[in-house]
Amino acid sequence: MKIVRTDSELQTPKLDAGLISAGHELVLLPDGVSESVMLEATRDADLILMCYTPITRQIIENASRLKGIVKYGVGIDAIDIPAAIDAGVAVVNVPEYAEETVAEGAFALLIALAKKLTALNTHMTSLGWAWPEPTWLGSDIAGKTVGIVGLGKIGRSMARMAGLGFRANVIAYSPHTSAEEMAELGVTKVDNLRDLMAQSDFVTIHSVLNDDTRGMIGTDELRAMKPSAFLINVSRGAIVDEAALVKAIREGWIAGAGLDVFSQEPLTRTGHPMSELFDHPNVILSPHLTFYTEDAMERLEDETLARCREVLEGRDVLVKSHDPRLRAQSKGVVFAD
């Protein structure tokens, strides 16, 4: 069968070898490929593997042999799932390979911001030493308030690290999680997002991107934050109004930010809406790689290969995610508890 894997810059040698050794034709396409190229490449494809490249209704309807779309990763916002359902094409992601990994990445950004590690490293690299001047005063995490936006699996890992690990006060805004469930995790529920922003010394975003969360953190939410507070985003760039975030950092509404995700990727030093953040000492920019460890990639490749085999062998595909967009499917899928 013919398989098209997009975003080939993300190397998956075990996955690719497993598909080829099974006798399938594997076509690799780079990140940023145009829809016209996708239409031609997938016209006779049986399976699409994607990470970031949008899979539109036109692509799905044009692929007459298409049996499944496998997102080798978590976020499914780039896939037109209603179109896939209409076409009887199963859609699945790999939601469990990097919960701890991404939470660790977010916490690394939090620690680095609190302790001014990147600014200190730049200063040390340039001048060789830094004296204990007010410029370098960092912040403790113990006793501070960490506000989590989205208490899913990654958010819960973050809550455990912050609360049990660092003795922070942990609060969360997560409309679909009850106060009782949060209390069992040592987390206090906050019903209003702006209240969470106002109370937090560190705000860390772990929501999925959908119509409800797109642009959820905008000018009003950023204005509500303490001027000493930091924003961390390892989820999706479009959850934040990025123009408002740039202004917030430029004008000192907040102390800084740690960002691993951006609405427009890749980030570039010039010509990008967020380019000016490269020059800000209290901003850490990461190239969407908090998920990228040897351990997580091994899990990702194994899980993705298992889902591919289910599609290619005509079996129902195991959907482990509880995202309602995926749970709306009724054909060619089976749901984990």
C-alpha cells in the first residue's frame, strides 16, 4: 500500500523501516509542503502520516483510496476531522507518549526563568563572571503560585512536579475537571481564567487547541497577570494572542515568557510576528522540541507503527485519546477506556 508521511524533518527511522519492511511504498514530504503537492502525493495514498502539515477537506476528498490518517503526535487541530468522518476515514493520534516529557520541558523553562539561567549564561559567556547584583535576583518556586491552564495528562504531571516536587501552591483553570478531582491531585480549582492569571506567579499552558481555546489568552488575561509573573506555553501557539504577548513583554506587563510553540512555525529571527522576542533577556524560545527525547521518540514510533498496522491490515484503529473530536468517529475505530 502507499503511505505518505509529511514533516519528514522529524526523523522516525524505526517507523519508516517498519513500514518499508512490510512491503509498503513510503513517500516522504517535507514540512511546509503546499496543498497542491499534497493533493498530488496523496491522490492514491492508502494512509497519511502527519505531524504538522494541514490535512484539509480537499486533500481527504481527493484521496479516493485513503483508509486512515495517523497523527504521529498529540494535537489534531490541523486535520479536518469532520471531512474525514464524512469520507469514512479513521483518524487517530498518539496521545500518551510524552506526557511526562513535555511536562519536564515546561518545568525546565519555568526553572530557567525563575533563576534567570539563560540571561546569566549569556552574561557569563560574554564576560566570564557575574556578581550578585539586583539584575540577577531570581525567584524561589517553593511558596509561589503555579497556575495551570488545562489539567489534562500533561497538566497533571506539571501539577505534581510543582506541588509535590517544589512545594508550590498549584491552581488550575480546567472547565471540564471538577474541583473534587483537582483536590485529589493537590490542586485548587479556579473557575475564571483571569482570576487564575491574576493569582499566579507562573502560568503554564497545557490546553488542547480547538475553537474554544484559540486566542483564549489575550490582552485582558495578560493585563491581569502580575508584572513579576512568567508565562510558559508548550501546548499550541494559537492559544495565546501572540501580538498581545509581544506587547505585554515589550511594555512590561509581565516579567517574561518561556515559549516552545508558535502559531507560525518555524520561528525566524526576522520577518516573523514574534521576531523581536529573540532579543529579550527574559524570554526563552524553544523550537517546539519539549517532546523530543530518546525515550519519548521510541514510544512515539512504536505507538505510531501499531496504529499504522491496524489501518493497513483493515482492523479497527485503537483511539486512546478522549478528545471529543476523535470520539465522534463511528467507523473504523475502537476506543480505549
